[in-house]
Amino acid sequence: MAIDAWRALGDHLWQTTLFGIVAAALGLLLRKAPARVRSGIWLAASLKFLVPFSLLIAMGSLLAPTHRANASLEPASLYSVDTFSQPFTYAPGTIAVRMPGALETSSRNVMRWVLIGGTILWLAGMLAVLGAWARAWRRVGAALKSAQLAVGGGELVALRRLEAAIGMERPIPLLLSESALEPGIVGVLKPKLVWPRRISETLSEEQIRAILAHEVAHVQRRDNLAAVLHMVVEAVFWWHPLVWWLGKRMIDERERACDEAVVLLGNAPETYAEAILRACRFSIESPLACVAGISGAELKQRIQRIVAGEPVRVLGRGRRAALGGLGAAAILIPVVFGFVDAPRVSAGLEDQPAAAGRFSFEVATVKPGDQNATQRSLLMLPGKLTVQNMPFKMVIMFAFDAKSDSQISGLPDWVNSATYSIEAKEDAATAAALDKLPRDERTKQVQLMLQALLADRFHLKVSHVAKELPVYALVVVKGGPKLKETPVSAANPAPAPDPLPAPGTPPKLGKGMVFMRPGQVEASEMGMDMLASGILSRMPEVGDRVVVDKTGLTGKYDFTLKWTPENAPAPRTPEADNGTPKDDAPPGLFTALEEQLGLKLEAQKGSVETLVVDSIDRPTPN
């Protein structure tokens, strides 16, 4: 889980860095636009650190409909975008199966300690940043402690006139301080203007009005709120250089935006520039970005721009619309991408109320199974369902047609270890009706009947939850499939299986049958959907991932697949001439699929319907 979290963080940082580069390019293109426009761009780049694209994509995937008609994976239209945008967590190519060994275990231990060390270093850096800000706040607190609310005076009169001129509804409290801290806005929700009392002695009335206009512009722009949000980003991502670069850009542009606002209010540029210089000579710069003052940014450049009287350009309607469109696209594109690109896997989980369908068992016997038994079976025979010594979890998976363990959660510990034998019989009418149904529909009805039996005897209650999980897509390799299609001929039906096969030999496969043993599957008239969801999904090599058919092959096939099971020792035989060991073991499952069937498994993502067990009890006595 820790590794997954760090990988997800890697994706987020990669996406955010790209977003910041795009924002920088956009800011360069708009260098002659009003400063408030660039200020908004830098703020958006900062907030991107707090809003992962994966969150927006997940919102879009939740809006996408879940298809339940069959167990298929919708095509993901932009896997190249996935690979580029999620380089640490997304891998569309085939994933090789490795045999765990001492080297791999050692590597995992090293990675574990690296992650622990990285986490400790990250926390230490964050605490150091917060500690520095806490010390800086003491200076601001000292200024506030000595401040008194102004009830009169030229500064308060000038402030109220300015507020009335620009139409501010809520007056800004004016605090007169004995400290030398520069004039600044303190507070986010209820901002206050802290004014050093003695600074008024060095300024003319026009200069006082200009500085007041600058501070009021900070309040109107909510610069303290933007600064606080970016300080959160700086504390969490203190080690990312882009964060500090964005912080400098935000301060530069907010001060320039306030300068532009002061000039637009009719204040003489020379008077305003002189006021800034006098204020900076008299007072001390604010130690925190969230206390917006009169200084900040590159003072020399600010003064040059103000005195030069550079005109404040106004964006045309078209450019404003284009910027608004870009902002909306930055939010909507990930949402839309999540909607169209989230593959939906219908894993055959039927709603439990449907279990009370048109058919039901007439009588059923439920007994604890023999955990030491070597023979286990689950058979749908004419007129009855027989379960012999089956792990109870597998019984639940069959009832809800779950493809892998990852689709079931909430099971108590006893379910994972308990085995049961169940014999459920149908009445004559039900057996006759089921016998007339196609094989797939008959299986589905038996599963619904078993769900009803589990709800009655085990008090099983479940809920369905869609989760974004890794899946495997079964696809055809470039060279094409290596499968033999089952001949379709009524005159030559597939032979029936021998009732008593010779000891140690597999039975002859009849129509639609499959023979399985560790490392081998022999199938007759099998579709790719059954191979994917019914067989491969249950193999340990796929790591509890649902496997879905993406081959596009609609026929039925006869084939034999042999591989070396996971964790199985590789058999070796000596050669006759010199006794040198020769490795005759078949390859792993992934390689065997490609070499023997012309198929492969691609790692993809999918919204998988999962089963959450809300409650379950041990069975009631018969």
C-alpha cells in the first residue's frame, strides 16, 4: 500500500509539473496582459498541487454507466494518454510473472526502508517549514498586540472615503500599531489593516491615500486567502522547486496587480512611487506572504513600471473567453476522460434481490465439509446441485459469478477456512424448465437459486460497490491466434467422455467440456470469454485481477495449454550422453499463452463491480 501511495504521488507530481510548465508558457504569452490575469494563472498552477487529476478522472468514471450485459471490457480510447500521464502506476503492456526469490525479497526490504526514510525526511522538512512560519508569526503577533482600533484620524477618514468610492460593502477595521512592521492586511475571512502609527508622519495625504488604496486592493483580490492556500502547498511539497518558484511569481504579480489598481483609481504614479519608497525606508517588510503589505516583489522593477506609466492593457472579449475556456477545460477534460476512458467490467455479480427469481430449490442439505478431503467438486447435475467439501468462499464466488478474490470483501475469518457439502434438489417442474434453457442461462438461474439458499441458511446479505481495480485484458498477439476452431458439424458431434477413464489419464473431452490440473488446461468448444473470466481470472499468476476478453474472437475452440504453475519447482532431467541437467519445464503462464495460443494479457484499468459482505452467519442446522 505504501509503495502504491508513493507511485500515485509520483504520477501526481509529474502531472502537476507539466501543468506548471504549461502555466509558465501561458504566462509568458500573456506578459503584456493585466497582472491580475497572470496572478490567476499562478494561483491555478499552485492549486493543482492540491487537486490530483486522478480525483477528477474518478469523478468522471463514476458518471459513466456500468454495463452488466456481459463480462466484457470496453475499449480504452486513450491508453497512450494514460501511459504518458501516469508513468508510475499505469503499464498497458504485458506484465511478466517473476518467481519470488531471495534477491527480490531483499529488494523489497531495501525499498521498504527507502520509503520509510523518505517519509521521515518529508515530515521533518514540513515541520521545519511550519516552524519557520511560526517564528515569523510571532513578529506579526507582536505588532497586533500593540495595535489599537482606530476610531478617528486622517487615516481612518481616508480609508472610509476610499471604500465608499469603490463600493465596498464591509468596512475594513483599521488598527494603529506602535511597531515598525509595514502597513499590511492581516486575516483571511475578516481582514484587518494594521497601520504603523508613526509612518503617517513621513507621508503626505496623497501618499497615505495611495498606500491605503494598495492595501484595499489586496482585500478585494483576497490575496491573503491565495497566500494561505499556497503556503499549504509549500508546507506539503517543500522539496519541489516549482512550488517556491510559483510562490515568488504569485507575490510579484499580486503586487503588480495592486499597483495597477492604485493607478487606475487616479493616484499620480510619481506620488505613489515615492510613497512606496518612503514606506520601505521607514518600516520592516512583512515576514509572511499571508500578511499582504506594501513591499514584496522586486522593488526596483515595480518603481520603474509605476514611474514609466505603462498603460494597463484590457483583455478583449475574445481573449477573456479563451482564458475562461482554458480554465474550464483544465477541469472538464479529466472528468470527460474518466467518463470515456474508464473501462467497465461487468463481473457477473447479480443483485441479491434477483435471487428470489422464478426458480428455487425444493429441499437442501447443508453440512460441514471434510477439510482434509482430497476430492472437491461443485456439479450442476440434472435436478440438483451438488457441492462436496468445497471452501465456502468458492461457493459464494460461484453463486455471484465472481471472477477473482479481489471482487469479494468483508468476509469473516471463518469463511476463508470453512468447507461445506451442499446437496440442493429441484422439484420435477423446476428441473424440467431448467433443462429447456440454454446452458449459460441455466447456470445463471442455478446461481440465483444458490444465492437464495445462502441468504436463507447463512443469512448472507451483500451489497455491490464499483471499484477502480487493475485488470488484465486477454488480447491477440500481432502474429494472430494459434487456436483450432471447433468443427461445426451435426453429423460429427464431439465424442462423449469415457465414464471411467484409465487411472492417471485425463478423460476424453466431450462437447463443451474442460479438463484442468495444475499447469494444464484441455478444452473442447470453449469461447474466449470463458477462458478469460472462467479460467485465467482464477489463476494465482494473475494476482487476483479480473481477466476480460478483448480478443474479438467469437468462435469456439479446442486447445491445450501447458505452463509451469507459480511457485512450482522446475523439473530437470539428465541428458543421456553426459548427465548435464536439461530444463524441460514449460514456460510461465504469460509466455505459454503467447507461444501456444497466440494470446497475451495486457495490464489495464477497469471499474470492477465488487461484492461487499454486510453480514453472514454459520449455517442453521438441517
